[in-house]
Amino acid sequence: MIVFMLMTLPIPGSEDILDLAPTGDGIGYPASITRRTGNGSSLWTVLPPEGSRQDAWVAVRIEGPRVIANSWSGYLVHLDLDTGGEIVRTLTK
């Protein structure tokens, strides 16, 4: 079985994308989430909650006006799609 994570997510109704920059360890989990415009400009970037090199995003999805992301460190984070601002963070472990 081959499992992989998309490295970009299109934003519905927009030319923008979420760019999921991979970690440098070759595993492929995103080290950051960046909203990019159609011309490639960065609007915002969010790092995993722990802020350590060992933390990464393990799942990222868009639900309406929010980005929902799970971190390796066990957090479920809701982000504002327009600003990248954190709305809520819940420790799920």
C-alpha cells in the first residue's frame, strides 16, 4: 500500500492554494502550511503548535472558512482561512 499526502490543497472558489512544505527528514509530513495567491505570493504561514523540529502537520483539510489541521504532537488546530489566525487548539492525546 502506498500512502502519501498532497503537497498543495486548492482553496475552493479561489485561485489560491495551501502549500504544505515538507519536513527535511524525507518522511513527507508538512513542516508548515502557507496560503499562496495565484501568483505565488505568500499571505500567511503557520508552523505546528509545538514549534520544534520534531513536530509536523499530519493531516490538513479545508472546511468552509477554516483550515483544520492535526499535528504530530497531538493537537487539533482550527485556523482562519483568510488570516491564518488560530481559532481554537485542542490537545487530543
